[in-house]
Amino acid sequence: SWSIKSDYGSTLDDEQRHADAAEALSSAANFRAALNYSSDKDEADADAMTTVLGLHNYRNGAYADELTSFRDHSHAGEIWIGAEIMDTVTSWTKNLCIDISQGHMPNHVDEAKRESVAQDEKYLSCWSVLDIGTGNGLLLQELAKQGFTDLTGIDYSEVAIDFARSHADRDGFSSIKFLVDDILETKLERQFQLVMDKGTLDAIGLHPDGPIKRMMYWDSVSKLVAPGGVLVITSCNHTKDELVQEVENFNHRNAGMLRQDPNTIKDRETHRDCPPYQYLNHVQTYPTFMFGGALGAHVATVAFVRN
């Protein structure tokens, strides 16, 4: 359920990384993690257990069980990353957005000079939020408790969205919008100031066609994050440095595509000075451990700004 980078820049081999991530997704959410990627939605791949995590029918069946349990016993459903980490993600994201709204650089805010709670709520009300692969929608509920008001969750599982809506209505968060939408084939036309990913990129990486799916993911996400907006990714299968490297790879690939298009001279000049995404900040309070002489963590949360 973790990834570690050595002093020489190497990481765990792909087979081990996939096994770790599959274990995290299955044990933490009992195969009910919120994921949101396209796969062969009618056929199971018997040779790849990880593919089961992405089958549309399987996902609907899993969420149907949670929805039944919710209606019969008021069970809230699983929190993939755990309640404590989710609390950390939401409170950290809130502070990050307030810092940006105030014109502060992250990690350079004088807490003694923080403005009133009412002013914080005013700042947060200006942030439109999208949760990719929302699942049961609990992350959005926690963001609502932090003060965000313009909240939307998408998931490619119809049953997951039904579950999220029922859960939000019961808990008094009926203003949260939930839509059936596949992030890799998104039909959304709106852009958001804040886009949250809690495990969806991890799940995409487990697919046999993971590398291709991940490129599709970045192409879609880049259209959904508004200029000046923020993308926050929480992963149990990648370190902070690996996520930063993946963003840099996307930036380079995007630059290569612009170079091949003779009609994008202006865009090429803009990209050279300002790539699509830049690293902004990351959670630094997660517990760490030593393994093989290198420092690692079970989870990473990293924020990127969309230029």
C-alpha cells in the first residue's frame, strides 16, 4: 500500500507496486474504493485480478451492496483512505485554498494574522470543487463541513452516485451535486477551481492498459481544472516525487504535441514560459518510516496549480 524511492531514484518494481495498490484498494474499501476510469465494462480479464477493480458491473454490484446496507442499517460505507487521513486532506486543502485566496504562499502564513472564520467562509464559497471518482461522496461532505459550498462529485458507477445522493440527503448535504460521468470520457463542460482525486489515479494505474489510461486521465483533467485552479491528488501507490514527475511528464508530452502542430505558435511560446501544471505544495504531516535506508510514507497528498 505504499511506494518508496531510493537514493538512486529507483522505485518498487511494477509487479510489487500493483500488488500493493490492489491490496490497499481492496482491504481499505473492501473493493469499494471510488474509482472512475473506463475499461472493458462487460468482460472480466481472468488473467489480471486488478482488472476486476475496474469492471463497471462489478463496481455497480459493490455499491449496490453498500446502498442496501445504508438503507437497511444506515451504514455510511467505507472510507478508502481512512477517516483520519480524509480529515487531514480536507483541512489541509481548506487552508491551502484560503492561503491562495489571501495571496499568501503555502506554508508561509502567519497564523496570528489569519482572518476571521466568516472571512474564511467567504473565500471558500468562491471555490468550485469537483471530486473525481466520488464513490459514496463522503469526501465532499467533509469539504462542506470545512466551509466549501459549490461541490460536485462524479463517478462512472450509477449505483455509486445513487448511494452518494442518498447519503448526502440523509446527512443534510442535499446541495452537493452528483453526476454519472467517466473521467476518461468526461461530458462535463464546466471548469472547476479545485479538483480532488482520492485514489482514482491509483485505480487507473492497476489496469493492464494503465499507461494509456493515465494519459487519457491527464488530458481530461487538464480540461476540467480552471486556469489558476488547483488539482489535489491523494495516492497510496505513489510518492510525492513520483506524482510530481508524472505531472512533469504530462507537461513535456503536451509541449511535444504543441511542437507538432503548426497552428500553435502562440501556445508554444506560452507553454515554454508557463507549463500546464506546476507543483504547489504537499501534506508533510503524514507518518513516515524507514525501509531499506530510504524514507517512505503510506500515503501522499500533492497539490498542483493549473497555469
